[in-house]
Amino acid sequence: MKKRLQHTAPRLRSGTATVELAVLLPFLLLGFVMALDFARVFYFSVTVENVARKGAYYGSQNPTNAVDTAGIQAAAQTDASNLNLANLQVTSSTDSTLNPSTVTVTASYPFQAITRYPWSSGQATITRTIQMSVTPWTPN
């Protein structure tokens, strides 16, 4: 005589997935916002570096441009179309004691994170400095 196997009905787990989602959702959202802030910091740092590079390139074209701080700022700001120009600071200096002389452009921009994290204030200043040789009027 063969024994009959009896199948038991599976236990009902109707609310388990909802409870798991409720527990994990804050961590998933925090991870998403952190990834978004990281991408924004990276994007703004690349933009600020390009701003400084554009200003330094303008200043390195000839000795007259190297001392034209208004021109360097204007050239730098052309590459910052997606930044708030009121918060962007561009400074430049020329060192003519070197041969060839150099122009140094520093660009800085304040960054505000989407949310304030417990371990940080959510604020930072992104600063990039580029130094280029100034092309002399006559070759050395």
C-alpha cells in the first residue's frame, strides 16, 4: 500500500513585501540622493575647471591679455552659462618674473547639496586653479 503525500497549503505572507519596502525605502532614497549629489559635485567641478582653463587660455595669448583681468573674467564666464554668475568668482594674477611669464586663473563656486547629511553641512566651495605660460610678442 502506497502512502499518500499530503500537500500543505503555503502560509500566507500578504504583508511581508510591504513591510520590507517600508524598512528599505529610506535607505534606498538616501542612496539615490547621495548618488545625485555626487553627480552634481562632479559636474560642477568639471564646469569650474573649464571656466578657469578658458580664462587662463585668454590670458596666455599675449602679454596684453595677461594683465586684462576684466577680459579674463569675461572669457571665463562664457564657459559658465549653466552656473549662477553672481556666485562665480574668477581671479587672475600674472607672474612676469618667470621666463616665459605665466598667468594664473582661479575660479571658485559655492556648492549646496540637495539635502543636509548628518556628517556634513551640505555646503562646499569648488575651487580650481589653472596656470599657463604667456605667449611673448616675439619668440625667445
